[in-house]
Amino acid sequence: MPAKGNDDLPGPRQVQFLTVAEVASLMRVSKMTVYRLVHSGELPAVRVGKSFRVPEQAVHDYLDNAYFDVG
């Protein structure tokens, strides 16, 4: 029987995780920049052992919200 009240949350098999190096490559920044974003809470991540994994959708959401108007 499925859990009640979690219909809007993705299941574990639906979430794709990226390594810090993959996020850095995707965003074209250094790994240190990604670590800073994770530690500041701007980019959600899951700690697995001694490393972090970032949900792919979180990276896309962060980038979507990072745009600003110049001019």
C-alpha cells in the first residue's frame, strides 16, 4: 500500500543525482563554487559518505532562478 500524503514527492528511482564534479561541469564553474553553494544552502544536496550528491532538478531550478535583468 503506498504512503499517503506523498503524492507530490518523487520516488527514489525518479531522482537523478549528480556529483559535485558533474554539477561544476554543467554550470561551468569550479568544484569549490559548487561546494560553497551546497554549504550555504543555495543548492540542496545529499551527503553520501564523505561526498555530496546534488539532485539534477535542483541544479536546473537553481539556474532558472539565477537569471536577472540587466539594463
